[in-house]
Amino acid sequence: MSPPPGDSGPGPPRSLSPASRLSFAVGHFLNDLCAAMWFTYLLLYLHSVRGYSSRGAGLLLLLGQAADGLCTPIVGYEADRAAPSSCGPRKAWHLAGTICVLLSFPFIFSPCLGCGEATPEWAALVYYGPFIVVFQFGWAATQIAHLSLIPELVTSDHEKVELTALRYAFTVVANITVFGAAWLLLHLQGSTHVGPDVGVGDLLGEQDVPVFRNLALLVVGVGAIFSFLFHLGTKEGCRPQPRGMDPDEYSPLVASTARPLLLWKQWLKEPAFYQVGMLYMTTRLIVNLSQTYIAMYLTYSLSLPKKFIATIPLVMYLSGFVSSFLMKPINRSIGRNMTYFTGLLVILAFAAWVALVDKMGVSVYGAAVLLGAGCATILVTSLAMTADLIGPHTHSGAFVYGAMSFSDKVANGLAVMAVQSLHPCPSELCCRACVGFYHWVMVAVTGGVGVAAALALSSLFIWPIRLRTRESMTLTVICLGTEARVPSGTHLFQPHHTPSFQGTLGIGHDLLDHPKE
């Protein structure tokens, strides 16, 4: 009996041609472009360019993070239940998400239609709200659908890793594209405003509205082309329903995937779940908040020309990309905990540098290298620790990733809202007090949160990652003369069925990998 064509379990290996691999890899390019712009420039655009209050800008970012956190697990669940369509259920969700992103994202970085001088701020915020929710829904749908296609397209671990690596390579290209285009647009726009006296409030203003509008249009234009190439070159096979299928030569004798090894309720009883969850959340706070506030710090605290809001994030990203190549040998030599600690020390060095130096010139590039390398190190290592926590429990691994993703997004949104509420200049764009305000915000989101991350890491040194529930669940079975440990309650000698949602989030970690995220 031949294996089912859509099964991702054991059977004849499926592989992709080089062209198909490439077309799949560009399927997340639109999301990567939008995420880079969302985290780095949203607050700056709303507050410094559009002139909205710091609290109003923070409220919109919080709305986006909460919508993303809620949509991610819901979309993943619904995508698994989707009936087959003409282009495949995963690609159908990807297409729906892409359309939502294309239709909503340009409006977020464009002036409010119909708003004038007399329009109250709350009305403008209400105007932007639906566009942000639709964008975050589309972003989550595209991300989940693209990730869940990996186990549908290939079976071997080697090819899964290769597809993930290609996907990340285009993430790098997307970030370089956004920051490079931002620098070019700011440079061209700034060349028409020549003057010897340029104050802090003049670096960014209403005159820069076309810059961000054109950047958003460029992002969706380029992203749409790559999304079209993805749908053109990626073929999703039909996914059968294997529940009633008779065992065949490809069915395992002991079906270890017949039932989850660890139910989602049992994760809540595991101390390691909260240890790793706290470490991941503090890691995400450092990475995302530093990316969110670096532009404000450069503009108001350091009074640097506005081209720096493009070049410094670019340096940070390239530094992190280069440092990622060093992590495997370092991790092999000193282990995960010490690798994370090394990255944390680099971030604390950046925080100390910022705290001790009020004004930076070109030395800010050196500080950016430290921040980029440190953030990449702790983020990649925390993702590896999350994978270690889940281990073989991939059936309930979706709950782990979903819970951590939700907590990270909501925590980031609440943190931004708290910072924006503390802004010392509620009635004006920037007063004298905001110069020091963003200076200490950068110290707090790196050094302060870094101390919290160090406390979470110390708990892993004292109590290493270990699942206590699994130890009480296992029993010993003698099968064909071989002793095997299987979880109590597992049914033996039945057809295997692996829910595809484990591919949605269980591919793991790169679901939680870039500034939107």
C-alpha cells in the first residue's frame, strides 16, 4: 500500500526542486518587511511626524500587539481545521492574510483621511485602529500558514532546516531593504531642506509624512511581488484525513504520536514552563523595546540627523546576523546557559555605555554593534531553550509556543504603554525633559530588563529544565524483546495521526524570531 500523499509521518521522503525551495522562502518576505517598519518606526511616525500624544501612539501599538497575540493561536487552530481548497488550505490562509496586509498597512503610515486641524486626536486614533487590527490579523495568518507549510512540503529534517534557513536569509534581506530604503528616502527628502540651524524638533516633522507613506507603499509593492512568486511556485498537495486509514508498511508498530505526550493542562503544573517562559518574555522585551525606542533615543536624546534612524537599526541587524554564525560553536563549548549569559553581558555593557555617556557622535555605531550582537545571542538561545523544554512533546508544543507568544506580545504592548504614559512632555512634541527621558528609557529597557532576565536565567542554573509530570506518567513496556518507555494512556498498534498544528508552531522557533513578532 502506498503512503498517503499528504502525510508528514514516516514514508517515502518528499523533496523540493531548487526553484520550489526559493519560491517557498520568499513567502514570508512581505511580513518581514512590514515587521521591520512596524517596530522601528510606528511610534516615531505617530508621535514625531503626525504629532499625536505619546500616550495615544502607545495605545495604538498596544492594540496591535494585543490583536497579534490573540490572532496567532486562533488562526493556527482554524488553519488546521480548514477544508481543502483549490490552492490548498495553507495557501488559502496565506493568500487571505496577504490581502489583509496589502490593504491595511499603507493606511497605518499615511495621514488620516478626512482629518483636519480641528479633528480631535481620539477620532484619528479610532480611524487607525481598524487598519491596525486587520493588519495584525493578516500578518498572523500569513505567518502561521507559511510556517505550517514546511512539514507539508518536505519530510526530512535536513530539508526542513534548509527551508527554515532560506526563510531566515530573506528575513535578513527584508530588513536591509527597509532600512536601506528609509535612509535613501530621508536623504533625498532632507537634501531639499538646507539650513544652518536645525533644532531637535526640526529633525522629523510634518514634512516627513511623504517619506513614511512612500516607504510603506514600497514595502507592500515589493512584498506583493514576492507573495505572487510564492503562490506561483509553491504547490501544496491535498491533505487527506487519515483517521480511518488501515495500518500499512509505513505505520509505526508503536504509535508514539497517537496521543499527546503531555496535555496543555499539564504544562501549567511544570515549573520549567514558567522558568523558560519568564526568560523568553524578558528576552523579547529587551529585543523589541530596544528596537522600538532606538529611533526616539537617536532623535531626541542624541540630537542626531534623521538619517541615523535608518543607519543605526541597519548596523544593529547586520551585527546580530554576523554574531549568529558564532553561536553554534560557542554553545557547543560552554552550553546554552552560559551562551545566554554571554549575550546578556554584552547588552549590559551597552546599557552601561549609554548610562555613562550623555552625548555620542560616531561612537553610537559601536554601541549599536554591541546591542545587535547581544540581542541576537539571547534571542536565538532563548528559542533553543524553548525547543529543549518541549522536546518530544510536539503535539502540545503548540500550546507552549502560543502561550509564550501571547505573553510576550501583551507584555511588550503594556511596557510601551507604560513608557508612553510617563512621557514628561504631554502637551508638546519634545521639551527639555524628554532629552533625558529617552536616554534613561534605553538604559531601562536594556539594563533594567537585563537584570530581570539574569534572575530568570539564574533559576535555570539552580533548577535545570526538567519535566516532572512526564516522569510520573511513563511506564515500561516490553515490545518485541525491546524495552521501550511510552507515556501511560498511549494506544498501541493503531494508525498514526499527527495533527498538522504541530508543524504550525512546532517548527519552532522561528515563529517568534523578528521585530514584530
